[in-house]
Amino acid sequence: MRRLRQDLDWLVSAGLLVAILATAVTGLIADLWDLNGFWYHTVAGYLMGGFAIVHVVLNWNRLVAYARFRMSDRVAPSKRPRRRPAERVSAEPVNGVAGIGRTVLSRRGLLGLAAGGVGGWLLGRGLRPTPVIAAGSDVGAIYHEWSKPGVIDALGSIGNWGQFPEPYKTYGDGARIALPPADLQRGASTARTIADRRSTRKYADVPLTQRELAQILFLTTGITNDPWGQARRSAPSSGALYPIETYAVVHNVEGVERGVYHYALREHALELVRGGDFRAHTVDQALGQEFLGDCGAVLFLTQILQRMRPKYQDRSYRYGLLEAGHIGENAYLAAVSLGLGACGVGAFLDDQINAMLGVDGTDEAAVYMLAVGHT
């Protein structure tokens, strides 16, 4: 019976160690890749908890005895029983083969082998050969292949990819226009808005009001909830890192001078980047699409690449473009709900647009533009 209990205790200890390693590895993967509800991590956690409970039950007497021993150390030294000098350990050499066999067959040796085997299996599963890329593939296809994840990539993510920059971009003490608060009771229903959504390329010579522009910006990418200082916006973001910044090039908005403005999320305000009439410039750099000069305003979405790199490394550019798509659809729906038109554009001359917005095109670059206005 005692032998059976010892074997069971050994098996439980081994299972607990494996479960701890699995929980740690899957937890690391879930955190680095932002995998909410990662099934493997959940199961590993439950197994770890179960093995831990059984381990405590099997070793309860040892735990109690150890606790009593530790408590006895607090007795005054004069009252402690004298301990006999420890016997010298024999320095007689152990036969090499026998020593190795004894180490491997010991409990620690078997646990070490098991841990090494699991670790090697996980690394092996993550290692992948160089992706096969057909000759003549475009850069997008090459990037897509190279940014496919593996377990080894998650472990490699511990490496330093730089520091997270500030989550909000500001323009200091420059001119700022406070926008009116959004009216969440205004506008068509969600179902009606989605059904009516179309890309509009003809705009009337009617100015947007400040309230309309404010409503569009807030519903497009504004801060909609801020519990305990954890700001959340109207569009989803991988890891809540929000790499997208929003600019409005104002052509025809009541009470707002023409120019390039940055949308300050926390203040729900427009920050002046540079004043001037940029209608012709916007049309020219968007390959002659005239409606971009006829609308009330053009929203430009830029991506600050370093906001995601420390967490998502090679996949950060993927996630940033996905977020720009979410924000762009929000702009469509916000405009249509107000009876306005919108149209997204991806064809533009990057360097010229970046220069107009005042970004360098390397650390921050324009990725999307959307016209909004009356139809």
C-alpha cells in the first residue's frame, strides 16, 4: 500500500510539473498573440489546479510536519536540541555508467527528461522551414508568408523590439477647436444604416456643420468608454494598442477654417497642423479623383508602426491595416446614419500625402483616406 502511494505521488508530481510548463507556455502564447479564450491555456490551467489539489492531499502529512518544523525554528537557541554533526559524505567515486543510470532512473532525472521532451516538442512544433514563395510573387504575398506565426515566434517575442511609444499623439499648445459632444440618440438605426451604405462620389456644395463632423469623428474612432482609466474606442484594436491616428483635411465645414487638423481623442477636439486650402493638392495626390475636393472633409488614417511592434512584431503591420479597415467602416456608417455620403480611397501618392499631413512616412504613415460630405 505504501509503495502504491509513493508511485501515485510520483505520477502526480510529474503531471503537475508538465501541467505547470504547459500553462506557462500557453499563457505566454496567449498574451503575446492576444488570444482571448485560448482553449489550450484554459485546459492546462485546470489540469494544473487538479494536480496541485491531489498533490497537496497526498502530501498533507509532510506539509504539516514541515510547517511544524519551521515554527520550531522560532524557539530560542538555548532551548533548541543539539544536533549531531553531519556525517561526512563518502568521497568514493561512483562508476560512470552506474552514476548515469542512477541519475536517469531517479525521480528528478525522469522529471528532467519529461520536461526536456515537452520543451523540445514545443520548439519543434514551432520551428518551420523557410516558406515556399513562388517566383514573381508580389511583396504582399511574401510578407503574408513571412508573418505566419509559429510557437518559436512566440518564444522569440521575448526579444526586444523596442519600447512602446505614447498611446496618444498631441500637438502641444497649438490652435485647438473643441468639438460639440456626440448625440448618440441621433441618426438612423444600425440595420438601416448598414443596408444603405454605399460609396458616394458626388457631393453637393453644402458645408458640413461642426456637429456633423464631431459626430462622425467620435463614432469613427472616438473614446466611447473609459472604465478605471482604460480607454476604449469605437473601433476594435489588437491588444488595445490603437496604432491608428486620424486627421481631417477640412474643405467646407461651418466655423472651421480650411486646413489640416489632427483629431485629439481625449479632448474630442481638432488640433491645427497647418492652415490652407488643400483641395487641389488632395485631388492631385489621389490621382485626380475630383470628388475628394468637392466633399466637406477628407479623413486620413495614419499608422504609428511602433505602437504594435513590441507586442506583435512582424504581424503588427497586418493588425494595423485591419484596424484601419474597422475605422473606415465606422466612418461610412457614421456618415450614412446622418444622411451624408462617404467614400474610402486607397490610391494616393504616399510621400506627398505624408508631407501634407506632416508625418515622416516611416514611423508614421498614411494608409487610408475617406471623403465625407453632403450629397
